[in-house]
Amino acid sequence: MEASAIDQQALQRGDRRALAKAITLVESSLEQHREQAQQLLESLLPATGNSIRVGISGVPGVGKSTFIETFGLYLIEQGKRVAVLAVDPSSPLAGGSILGDKTRMEQLSRREEAYIRPSPASGALGGVAQKTRETMLLCEAAGYDVILVETVGVGQSEYQVAGMVDFFMVLMLPGGGDELQGIKRGILELADALVINKADGDSVQLARKARQHYNSAMNLLRHTSFWTPQVMTCSALKNDNIDAIWGMIVDYYFQALKADAFASKRARQNRDWMRQLLNEMLLQKLASNPRIKALLPELEQRVEAGGTTAYAAARQLIALL
């Protein structure tokens, strides 16, 4: 498949087939496809950046798929076109990503205004995060107004997603706040909002109590930006308070624009991403250098045996580049 074989005009008109072909090209790990994908992305760049990018995280069992479906259907009712992407570094067989099975969002996946794309297998340069970032740009060029980037709430994936979205939301369960112990402090610092889902039936009181706990916890953290992270409750199952969550995101968007923080955040994300790729490319270049490959085992043995320092060995390897 070549970049020239992708109908760019059809893609920009929102043609799903053209978009799917472009994403398949971007996901390919073949070197020639990587080059073609970059050409395609470069030519589409002027048509990107017009969406609101929302990251959604949360531990398994928090009701993420129900929330994303209810939220996505609400956005479509507001006249939006919605793309749902996944960042899931774990195996889909291990039940990692909700998007491993589109049928969990059956109603949303049937809507013409929605586009749902599971995460590809990782392994190539940049891994899943690179594919998701580039897929996001393609969805923007295809005219999607809101991009929802979903991640399973474990490991490094939250940091990756927070580094590619405008607004990062963490879904919580309506326990009395005991699970605060289980939340990594770093995740709380990343979150623009905590949303307590499943606030329905017998859990309404529990959710209110949890909201107080989380509010207290968030207040202890120093947030230096223009935005004070919000704590909200909702029931995706009952479609309760979903409109207020979208209202909060829109409020964030306008406050960010007013504070000149929106464009600068995206610019910073792009710069950080370039640096991360540069590090990965350098490591790849090191690993594929035949002289380094030949010398590495011998130097590793010397370092293990205390015959040379780690610094001296690393410097010797770098000098071969």
C-alpha cells in the first residue's frame, strides 16, 4: 500500500474506507510503509488539530466501555463526530483493552458518526503510542470533532495518554475513598478530572462520600496551571450527569484558550514526543551497529567482573558510532 494509493480527498471528506486504509498504512511496521505514512501525515498536517482530545483511564471493572459508549452517543446527539482509539500495551488476550471487542460498544459502533479503532500490536519504533498519535491526526483530518483515547488503568499507559491529549480523565468506583491508597500519586497529578462512575442505586451515597474524599485529596496536590481539577459523579448506565461532564470539558477548553495554554500544551507534547522518538532511534541505531554488537558482550562481562566502570564501557561503545 502506498501513500499515493490513499485517496486523501476522500479521507478529508470523512470517507471511512479511506481512513481505515490510511490507519492500516500508519500501523504497518515495514520501513517503506513508515516512509509513505510520514509523507501522508506531512501532507495532512494542515487539516489536523481541530478536535478536542480526551484521555480516559480507569481500572478494569470501572465501567469504561459503558461510559465511553454513553458519552460517545451523547456527543453525537450534540452534532459531534467521535473517534475512539485505544492505547493498550498489554495483550488483548489478557483482557486489557475494552476495544479488543467492539461489541461491548455495540450501539456506538453502529453509528455513522463514530469511528472505533482498537490498538495495534506493539513492537515497532514508538510502540502503540506512536500508532495512536498518528491515527489521531488521521481522524482529525477526516473531520472527527472529539477524539477519545482510552487506556487500561495500569502501568505506563496513563502517562503516554496524558502526553497526547488535551484533557485527561480518570474514572473511579464509588467506594468510600479507601481505593485512594491504590491510586498512584502521579496519576492524580496528571488528572484534569476524576469521575466517579456507577453512582446509581445503592451506590449514590457511596459516590457522594467518595467525591468528598477525592476532593480533599486533590486539594492537597499543588496544581500550578489555570485549571483546578474537578471531581464529579455520573452513571453511564442511567445516562446521568453525562452532559455535565461534557460541559466541564468545554469549560476547560475555553479556560485553556483564554490562558493561552491550549496551543502551548500541544506544542510541548509534540516537542517531548520528538525527543522520545530521538532517544528510541538512537538506541535502535546503537543496537543495529555491527561493531557495537560485536563488542557489547565482551564489555558487559568486564563490567560484571569489575574490570571496568559502566561509564567507561558505555563511552567506548558510543565512540564507535
